[in-house]
Amino acid sequence: MSGVAAAAAPLALPKRRRPIVVLLRRAWRLPRTKVGVLLMLLLVGTALIGPFFAPHDPAAFANIPYGKPGGSTPLGTDALGRDVLSRFLWGGRSILGLSTAATAIGLVLGVSIGLVSAYSRGLLDDVLMRIMDVILAFPSIVLALVAVSTVGPKLWLIVLVVGLTTMPRVARVTRGASAEIVERDFVQAAEALGEPRAKLLLGEILPNITSPLMVEASLRLTYAIGLIASLSFLGFGEQPPAADWGLMINENQQGLTIQPWGVLMPVIAIALLTIGTSLIGDGLSRASAGIDRTGGE
């Protein structure tokens, strides 16, 4: 009996790794991915933990306006005499929270529309994609400005508008990646067994397109960060006296030559944040395409 078991053992198939695990392992081998993750961890950590180390209340007056760095204000003060460091440490939460929420809305809506479009084909596919094309035809910043200027600078509205402008791109990527999957035998077998459509879309098709979706998610997060920061700079995001990186740039731009840290700190943070998400997206994209691969899987 032991001889039979020993003979059968080599025939056992190795455990197959999930595509998403393989993608992440390949992406992590690339230096650009590691740099991107490091930047993201640094800035997310600053936004989440930084407020606990802020030397002052972000809305409190700490010194004269545009005060020089020193003493209890290591980075000086802003246009109203508030501590720049404290406002910087508090200002990252809003932009990260709003960008993440907007990206999540865009992904959920875009993936749902893309899956339905790819699976249904025919007239419904054409109608859904043409609607996505119409939304894409309008500049995102213009749609956002029209919405917030009509309703008011509501944070929920900004999240919703940015999510909706993200949706068409996600939907097109999802449809393109799913178009070939829906023709495979295992999908047709699931249809023959009478699987519910929702279970077929979410259980059979969606797991096979996670790689391109992860790449697209990182790109959409980068886009959301830039758009929300722009709206805050224009005065349609967080309202004074709230601490927000985009709002800090707006409030202190006139004193850039006198006390630059109120502008430079949020500008550097937003730039590094977008660079970090872009590097992660580029690493995932290269790993998905097999570029710069350093070893086999």
C-alpha cells in the first residue's frame, strides 16, 4: 500500500497561485514598485499619525502672519499666523480620504457597467458604452466645477462627481478585459448549468480580470488625488479654517516669497503622493505585461 502511495505522490498537482498573488509578487520585484509603496506609506502615515504630533491646534494662532521658522513653529506660520507644521500634519487626511472614497465609487460603478456590457453585448453594450463616451467627452474639472458651483462646496458632492468622472475609464477597461473572458468554455459551462448572472459575473469573470483592474485602480487614484487637490486649491473643497493641503496652497500663495513653507510643504506632499501611486501603477502594469521580469513564476 505504501508503494502505491509513493508512486501516486509525484502525480499530485502543485497548488496553483491566484493570478492576483502572482501579479503582486512580480510587481514587488521591481524597484519602482518598492519606491512607490515607500512613498505611499510615508505620506499615509503622515496623514494618519501626524496629527498626534502636531505642536499646535491647526486653527489656532501661533505667531504673527508669515512668521519665520523657529521656536514652537518649526516651519513658521501661514498668512493668518497659524502653525504651518500643524496644519500640514492635519491636512493630509481630507485629500486621502476623499480621493480613496471617490476612487472606490468609480471602481464599483465602472466595473459593474463594464461587466454587464461585456457579457450582454448587443444593444445594451452599445448604449452603455456610448453613455460612457459622452461622460468622457467633458473635461472632468469642468464637470466638477459646474456641480460644486451649482450645489455648493459639499464634500459628498466632490466625492460623487470625481467618482462619476472616474467611472467611464474603469468601465472601458473592464469591458475590454472581459470581452475575451466571456467567450471561454468555463463561462459557457456555467451558463449551461444555470448559474445566476450575478454569480457568473462576480464569480467567474471578475476574478480573471483583477490584474488590469488593479493597474487601473492605481491610475484612477492618482487622477482623483490631483483633481481633488485642484478643487481644494480653487476653494471648492475643504473650507477655512479646516486644514487641507490644497487649501494651504491657496491661502499662502501670496506670501510665497516671504514664507514659502506654507506652500512648499503641501505641494511636495501632493507631488510625492501622485508619484507614489504612479510608480505603483507602473510596476503593476509592467508586471502584468511581463516587462522587466526578473524571474519566472
